[in-house]
Amino acid sequence: MNLSVWGESVSGGSVGRAPLSHDITTDALVIGGGMAGVLTAYRLKQTGMDCVIAEAQTVGSGITKNTTAKITAQHGLLYAQILERLGSEAAKLYLDAHTQAIGDFRELSQRYPCDFEEKNAYVYSISDRAALEREAAAYHKLGLAARLEETPPLPFPTAGALCMEHQAQFNPLKLLTALAREVTVYERTPVRSIDGRTAVTDGGKITAGHIVLATHYPMINIPGLYFLKLYQHRSYVIALEDAPPLDGMYVDERQDGHSFRTYQNLLLIGGGDHKSGKEGGGFAELRGLAQQYCPLAKERFHWATQDCMTLDGLPYIGRHRAGSPQLYVATGFNKWGMTGSMVAARLLRDLMVGGKSELETLFSPRRSMLSGQLFKNIASSAAGLLSVGGPRCAHMGCKLHLNSAEKTWDCPCHGSRFDEDGRVIDNPAKRGIKR
Ligand code: FES
């Protein structure tokens, strides 16, 4: 069964809250009960604001239950890129925001036990030593210690690994469910539409001073052009028992490489990535790796996840679009959703309470869209729309592809997914398809 180790540890994550059954008014409505939504609601409540979460299914039932749960400011080889593209002030803001997020998780973990462990993070490369050295130089510029390990303890040869010290890992659903119990949550309450400051659900209307879209892929994605400025990536995880121990969290600098971390007695191997709706290595690739390097290990869990990727590698956090100042969004964490969610919670709280944040410009969803990735996204959508035959996606009508590893129908345009019976598994589609 496709079940993450986190899902098993807290029985799926629900906090047993009833759906909304009447009209309500609140200071802030957060749509989505994953890590970004719950942290935002928790932060808002701390300011004295009245805040509710409307979750379409149950708390933690979306992407959060399938993360590998690394809490780190080391996001691949991003700092060299930000320095080159946006300069040192932007790179320092990014680093400080995510370092602060680690501290925030550490503090919360002292009140809400969630298997938080301090670990070093490493980004390794199979063959590109120069890329690691460029990133190490970026660390130096930003005042970070940069240690290049020549022979990291991985089961294959590498060109080295760059260390970022004092990062962390945890069990995300343990923290998420504990925090969700502290805020007002309506589970099984999908928001059908939003009209100004009012969200419509099956059980009643929610009128709010501020509305946050924390639904992974924004539920409003045509105004705001999110369907052009996001694409989704699918990746896979297996959890192995009786594998050799590993200290630290390791990630390949390539988007389709592998990641390694431990949780209790398990070794978690991630990878097999591909753009959603396309072919990729999937579980078979990970099982092949396990067979090659730790043949005596036994697979205890396997699961897959889906990430929203942005045009420039930085998330979209802030006001959703021009002309709707009460509507906010947190999305596009580019596979770094734990620290990204914590940064989002702080930034959105500051915008709502004080009207501004020093991070507003850096993460603005309204920043320039001009990039090579934009044209790739457009080309991919055009190809999906023009492909003949079916079945067709309920979002904008692209031809769906069969994901044989997971027995689902996946959309190559914006990443919606449907089960064998046509029910929606992953948005942006809001309704199922006929099978
Ligand atoms: Fe947009 Fe399928 S997800 S057309």
C-alpha cells in the first residue's frame, strides 16, 4: 500500500473535526490544512486574530503526509544562482528567512514532540565538482561555513558533498496534528468558490477579512496566471529496514538524483523523479538502487509525492494578484515545503498584521515571469491540449497519461491526477473525470 511512515505514525493525520454547518465570520480564513495552512493559522492565532482553517479532506491528507520532512536552508545549489541573478542582499534574505524557520521548528518541537533531530545537510554531486565549489564560494560570501566532504558515506562514488551544519529533520504529521488541535479547523469542508471576502462551502459561507490559499496548487489559478508560472514534479520514497546507518541528510544536486535520510531504524531513499504526467524512474528505480547497494534491507513503506515548482526556484508567497488585496497565496516551495511553509506563515502574518514584510518583494507572486521555464510550461501545455484522444483532464482539457506505477491518470500540463475511477487525487482539477 502507498503509505508514508508519517501517515502510519499518526493514523493519517486527521484531528477529528466536524465539517462547517453554518455561516460564520472571521478575521482570517486559511484554505488548506497542510503544513503551510496550519502554521499560518497558528501564527495568526498567536497575534490574537480570529482564524479558521477550511480543509477539503482531513488535516495533513495532502502533500504534507508524503514529504521527506527535511528542515533545512540548504536547497540544492540555490545560493550561487540567487547571488548571480538577484545579488547578495536577496541571497542573504533567503538564507536568513530559512535559517529562522529552522529555529522556529526547533522552538515548536520543544512544546510539541515531533521527533525533531538536529542533523547536518549535504548536497552532493556525482560528477560536477565545479558546481559544488561555486556553491561553497556562495556560502563564504554569505558568511556561512562551507565544508566540502571529499568522500561522503554514500554507497556510490561522488565528486564530493557540501555540508550545511545544524539543520534538522522531524516527523511532520506529529507536529501538524498537534498544532491543528490548537486552532479552529473544519475538516471535510471543500471551498467551492470565493467571491470577494466570502468563501462558499457546502455547509455554509465563511466571510473573512483575509483569505489565504494554502491548497498546494492554488485553487484560483487562472487569474494570477499560476497555471503558467507553476509546474508539478512527482517523486518517490522507499523506507528500508536493516539498511546501513547514515548520519545526516543527503540530496543530489540534480533534480532527478536521489536523497537519503534516516527516521528511527529506517533509511529513507527518495528519487525516481519526473514531471507529473511524464515517464520517470519511479519506485522501480529506487528498488533497483536498494537492491544494488543494500540487498539485505527490507522495504517497510513506500510513497510518492508531488511538488509545485516555480519559474525561478523561489516560492510564491504573498498577495495572490493585483486588485484583490485580501487574498494571499503560499505555493511553489520547489521541494522544500517544510521551511518554505514556516517562512510563508511568518511572511503572511506580517502582511496581515502590519501590512508589510521585508520578504514581500523577494517572494512576491507578482514578480517577473520572464524565464526559459515559462516557455517550456507554455509548450508543454500546448502539446497536452493538442494531443488527440482521451481521457481528458477536468482542469483545462489536456490529454491524460497513465501512470502505471501508481495506477493513476496524470496530467502533463499542470499536474492534476485522478484515480482509476476518475476521482481527483491532486489539484488543480477540482472535479473528477468520467471513466
Ligand atoms: Fe491543467 Fe490538466 S492540470 S489541464
